[in-house]
Amino acid sequence: MTAAENVCYTLINVPIDSEPPSEISLKNDLKGDVKLKTEALKKVIIMILNGEKLPGLLMTIIRFVLPLQDHTIKKLLLVFWEIVPKTTPDGRLLQEMILVCDAYRKDLQHPNEFIRGSTLRFLCKLKEAELLEPLMPAIRACLEHRHSYVRRNAVLAIYTIYRNFEHLIPDAPELIHDFLVNEKDASCKRNAFMMLIHADQDRALDYLSTCIDQVQTFGDILQLVIVELIYKVCHANPSERARFIRCIYNLLQSSSPAVKYEAAGTLVTLSSAPTAIKAAAQCYIDLIIKESDNNVKLIVLDRLVELKEHPSHERVLQDLVMDILRVLSTPDLEVRKKTLQLALDLVSSRNVEELVIVLKKEVIKTNNVTEHEDTDKYRQLLVRTLHSCSVRFPDMAANVIPVLMEFLSDNNEAAAADVLEFVREAIQRFDNLRPLIVEKMLEVFHSIKSVKIYRGALWILGEYCSTKEDIQSVMTEVRRSLGEIPIVESEIKKEAGELKPEEEVSVGPAQKLVTEMGTYATQSALSSSRPAKKEEDRPPLRGFLLDGDFFVAASLATTLTKIALRYVSLVQEKKKQNSFNAEAMLLMATILHLGKSSLPKKPITDDDVDRISLCLKVLSECSPLMNDIFNKECRQSLSHMLSAKLEEEKLSQKKESEKRNVTVQPDDPISFMQLTAKNEMSSKEDQFQLSLLAAMGNTQRKEAADPLASKLNKVTQLTGFSDPVYAEAYVHVNQYDIVLDVLVVNQTSDTLQNCTLELATLGDLKLVEKPSPLTLAPHDFANIKANVKVASTENGIIFGNVVYDVSGAASDRNCVVLSDIHIDIMDYIQPASCTDAEFRQMWAEFEWENKVTVNTNIIDLNEYLQHILKSTNMKCLTPEKALSGYCGFMAANLYARSIFGEDALANVSIEKPIHLGSEAPVTGHIRIRAKSQGMALSLGDKINLSQKKTSL
């Protein structure tokens, strides 16, 4: 074990600006009064921590400081004896330590329980058997002390001594077992029981067998240790399960949330019976509802999601969907999102009706809540969940649609857009619901506030109104929404007639105001109130047009053309046909007139003029071909799009289910639990061990079969082979921090003293601690570990040097400069998915864009896209169907998220220059957008580096 890896128990903050005192002044201070001694002792501790030896002070401290009874001094002495060198250079114990040992024997018999307890804690840290041997009788005696603080620390001291030097106390397990039987204090029992688990498991089981019925009455700290023991025993010996499973069931009712959580997790690993899974899941759900911390809720929800992944557990969880939905009472959006996703995965024909009722209630609730930032997003989530339920279970659509249609008039455009998308799919797929949807759409049509939703609603009405009455209703609604026509004349009249005397305008008394310059200004009530009234009275469609949004006019023209053509085919009377067509043409003409006038804020675009003119032409000619295009082809396009989307969903579900279904080959050996040898059982992973490793950042990732993906691939050479000090680093990335394991080799024949690794960082990286100096013998080597914290996703660089002194040389410190270590951004980026609308919204919002020109040797478009996806960890949002086929160019949207929650978007636009021959490489560019500059630049650098395919 190198000096850098020695376990450190005490961390002390040191002010750097102070000058280190001399040994003589410290000696004098240590002979002074208590206050001076305290300060001097602190300075001595700091100097020893900084590498000073100070051997001359040892006897001074033993003579003048050790006999004192002051509590602060006693505390400081415990730290001092922990860090002070206790052996001579040849490894023998210093003579002075015998005096120290005697002082601690007295402290172990001290009447004050705090001094006894803290001394026992200190003994846990001692690694010298010669010092501990004379203290053993006193430590044993502390087990019978009246105070629990002393007893529990005595147990810990015995445990560490037994673990390190078994010969000093060979009967420790027996001693602690007897102590445990008679002990009443929970913390002492917990420590004793934990020692037995690790030192003598059979005795721990014997004790548990005697009190297994009283486990519920124990304190939570002891219950947690019992759960751990049961898990370990059953993990090693499955035949013991029946003996302890009842105890685990009882612990699910514990008052402590931590015990319930651990017991539920253990129960799932011990038994896969439906009753056990149901009990564990119920316990998890109760925890989520009762715990106020959102992080706890998310962690426990993850456990439920893990349970669902198991095919045999899924059916049990389906019965608990209604309980899971109780979690929606949590205001946190992330928790709600996860809950809805889980409920949607578990929905079946048995519980879909109840699920829809709950979701409808939740949707209605969001309408009554005072507007909050997350309310809109939550409503959106609910709408999407109901949409998915209705698609999978068409019988539910009739119940859901009327409730959701109310939200078309919502102020939040995103939620209304989701409802509209749902309605569009429902009206196309469910013929029987068309009359109901059209009727509801006509009801809410006038109250729609967003122009985008208005356009969508117009399209749906134009496409699916099939009866004469519905068509007339649409025309009435459009006329009502446009207001008085012709629009230009009525608007000019309104402008001119605003100040006519017949319009009763109450003119308030003139108000005198003082301007910034100190002069008086008069304000008339008339001039300020009129425009507001004019805006108020305007019908919605007229308002959109006067604001200059003529795209909705083009959409209206198409809708009018569709319904007019359909009206002509439904009504036989020529007069009615002509009358309806003329009305539709009049509306289009008046909109064209308005667009060309100076009244709107923005003039009409040429595209919209062309579209409206085309619709006028179609209505004036009424050719059968145009009738087909307007009334059949549009619907077919939607049908194709929906069927492609459905196919893709089915494909992804199939892949998901294939992944979850465990396929067993016919010739696979059958494993019988009862016949499995104990050593074979250890191949199964120990959950406690795994969670401990994960917390320490030592998770063992399964290495890929490809040798390039192995650990050696992450080794970076830092110096040359001919340098006096050779160094190389293994970069281990563990979520939010990076561990650098640096191997330093002394290649000279000299001893290198104070060999220090000095590191600095560039980017959003922060060095946690400075590595401590080492002494390297000739041709010796050592490992130095350095921790670096990562704050965001951007390329970081770690650079530095190794400095050292050569023993006996008079020259200054020597220095070897290290190569830079580049931290790969890909360790923080994970593929993710989002909807097209969310992608567009983020694309518009994100301010940083990085345009990368394609420069590659790949000649196939699809191959290039796959190569980019692989090298950037991004996910392609463009469906497979849209990318299939060959046309010489390709456009695709990519999306990923970092573990810090940052989004990264990319748009790939590439083409194959056919005129340059079949072997010509792909050309084009990739645009990357992100919220932060670092993310956009780092992704661009990554693409630039990995564009070209390397031939292995």
C-alpha cells in the first residue's frame, strides 16, 4: 500500500499563509499554560500532516501534555497519536510509546464515559499489536461499563482488533455473543450483531434464531443489519430462505423507511412468488407516497421499473396500477413523468378503464389549478398518456375525447397541440367517433386562441365534415370568426367612423401629468381607451389576419375548397351549389384584398397569394381531378403517415419485449438451486457489495469483447520512456468525477525524494485534492490517485508535471512535464428521444450553433449516418422509413442528453455528389445546437475527429 492510499480518518483544514514555527518555540509553548499548550499542539499536528517529523517533541509532549485532564487536549492528543510515527526507521516500536500505552490504559479506566469512549474509538485506528496487547484487559472491562457510549465503542474496538490481530483476542466472537444476549441498548446491539455477521456468521444466526419473533420490536439500526445478514445467508445458502422469509415479510411493516426499502429489495431477490413481489411493490409504493424527498421517490420508482422489466413480475404489477397512480399527488414533474410512463407500460385491458378515469380527473384538476410553470407540462404529459391509451385501446377514445377537446381553447399552445394531434389521429382511425369529434370541434372552434391550433382545427373540419348540416355549420363558424365582410371596407369604415359623434364616447376630464423635464403634459382619456376597445371586439380569425398571419388564410382557403366541392356532390340543386361556391369564393377574395391593402401589420406573402388564387381557380372550374386531389389524396397522406408511425411503435415494442423475454436454448443445462454448490452460488452478484462498490465509484463494468474497448484503451502515456521518471495514467470516469490512477516509475539509480504529481485543469474540471509527495527508491514505482470533479459536458484537459529532489544533490528541484490528458465528452453523453415539436422548440431556443463541414472517406450516406451516431452517442429521431431508399441526399435529426441534463441537438444534411463518380465521398454539413457553448464546441470537435473511418 503506497503512502497515498493509506486510510485517512481525520481531515484538518490548514491556513496556508501562516509561517511554520520552529521546534524550540513549540517546545517552550508546550511547557506553558493550557491555552498555549492547546495552540502548540494544533501547530504540531498540522506540521506532522505536512510531512515534518519533529522527533524531539515526543518526550516533551509525554512529560508536559499527556498527564493533563483537559478535554480539548485529550481530543487533540488522540489525533496526534494517530498521525505521529510510532516506529524507528528499522520498524521497531519506539521506547517512548510504552509511556503512551500506560496513559491510555489509565484513560480506559477513567470515570468520565466520554474519555473512555473516545479512547476506545482511537484504538480502532491503531495498527501496532505491541501497543494494543497491554490494553486488552481494560478494553474487555469496558464491555460492562454502565454507559452505552462506552460499551458500543468497546465492541467496535474489539471487532477491529480481532480483524487485524486475531491472536490478541481469540475468543472475541464468543465474548460478543454473550454480550449481545444480555445487552439492552439498540446501538450496542447493532454494533455487536454487525461484528458477529463479519466475524462469525453462525453465532449471528444462532442469536437471530432465538429472537426472530421479536425482530419488529428492535430499533431500525439493528433491523437494517438483520436484513443484511438474512440477504447474505440466503445468497450463500438458498436452502435457508424458508427459515427467514417470514422475518423479511414482518420487516416490511417496520416504522423505518430505510428498513422497509431494504427489506423489500431483499424480498424480491429471495423469492419470485407473486405474493412476495406484490408485498414488495406495495411497500415501495407506500414509501413513494409517504416520503417527502423527491430524490427518494425517484430512486424507489426506479426499483419499481426494475421489477416491471422481469416478465413474470409484470402481471403482478398490473394489478397495482391504481396504487401506482396515487403517486401523481406529488407536485414534482419528474416524479409524475416517471409514474405515468410506468403506468402506461403496465396498462392492460383489465385496468385501462380505471386508469383513464383517474387521468381524466387529473386533467380536469389541472384546469382549476392556478397557473404554475409545471402545470402546463403536466397537462401535456396527461394528454399524451391518454393519447397512447386510446390508440392501444380504441374503446376508451369515446370517453377521453370530449374531456380533451375542451383544452383546444387553452392558452398553453403545447398542450392544445398535443390534443389536436390526438384528435387528428382518432378521427382518422375511428370512423364511429367522427360525428362526435366534429360536433365538439364546432363547439370549441370560436374560443381557440392560438393561430397554430386554429389552422389544425380548420384542416380537421374541412377534411371530415361529410354531411350537409356539418358543412353549413363550418361555413357559419368561419363567417362568425371572420366578422363583417368585405373586411377592407368594414375596417376602413370603422377607422373613419371611430370619431363620429353618433358613437358615444365618454371623454373623461383631462389629466395633468408632469414629464421627466418638469413640464406639464395633458392626456386625453379618449385617445387611450379607443384602440383597446377595437382590439377587444375583433373576432379571432379577423384578428389573426390583421396581425399579418396569412398562412391561416391559405389553410382556410383549402378548407373552404374541400367543403365546397363536397357540398356540390351532396346537394343536387344548382342554385344552392352556386350560392355556396360564391360565398366561399367571396371569403377568399376579400382575404386577398385585405392582404394587398395596407391594413394588416405584415403584407400577405406570395406563397399564400398563390394558394388562395389556386383555390379560387379550382372552385371556378370544379374539375373531377381537383376534386380527387382535395378530398381523397390529403386523407391518404395522413393515413400513410399514421400507419408508418404505428408500425414503428409496434416494431420498438417488439424489440423491447424480445429484449425482456429470456430465451433458453434447447440444449442449455438446467440449474437446480438445491443442487448448486456453495462456490458456484458466489457467481451470482451480491447486491450489498454492488451498491457499496457503486457508492465508492468502483463499479466493475462488463468489458466488451473488442480488445480496443478494454481498460488498456484508457491508459494515457504521460512521459517518454527515456525520461528519468516514466508516468502513465488510467482515466476512470465515474459519472460526476474522474479518477486518475497514475503509475510513476523511477528510471534512475538515485532515490527520488518529495516526488510530487502536480496537476492543473482546463475547462469545467476541478481538482479535488492535491496528491501527497512520495519517496521513490532506485527503479521503484508507485501509484498515485487523483480525483477530478466534473461540472458540465465539455471537453476538459488535465495537464501537469512531476517534480522531485534527488537525495544528495545540491541542485534545485527537477521537473518532468507531462503530456496533456484529454477528457472524452462521450463518457457523459447518452442517447435520448424527444418529440418533433420539442426538438423544433429547443432548436429555436438554443443560442449556440456549431456548423461542421463533412470531410470523410465514407461513400455511403447511411453508413456515414450510422458512423456519426456511433461516435457521438446520439440517437436518430428521423424514422427509419424516412431514411430508407436512395435518392442521393439525406437529412436527419439527432438528439442526446448529458448526465448533467444538458440537451444536444444535431441536424445532418448530407448528399452524394453523383457527378463525381460512384466512389466520391459524402459531402454536406452537420449543424449542432446546444444551450451552452462548451457542449456545442465539444460535440463539433468530436465529430471532426471521428468523421473519417479508420481501416483496422
